[in-house]
Amino acid sequence: MSTTIERKPEVTLTKTANSIEVNRANLQRMLKCYPADRQVKYLHLQAEIDVLIQQIQTLKKQK
């Protein structure tokens, strides 16, 4: 039973990692509608999200 619980987050992370590229493309299209200062803010937030996802993936691999 614990094996199933351990596999499920890995699948979720894989789906999340695969959707990052789609999210980035959508973000780029959306940013064109906003002023430069807002674009910078959104890009910084996206970078923070990417770092957090990488940290989660690293922690999961260590377990």
C-alpha cells in the first residue's frame, strides 16, 4: 500500500513537469497584453514556481 502512495506523487510531478512548457507558452501570450512592469512581475513569479518545482522533484528523488 505504501508503494502506491509513493508512486502517486511521482506521477503528479511528471505531469507537472510536462505542463511547465505549456504554461510558459500561455504565459508568453498573456504577457503581451500587459505593461512591461507587470510582465517582469509575472516572469519573476514564474521563475520562483520553476525553482520550487525543481526543489520538490529533488526532494522526492532523495526519498
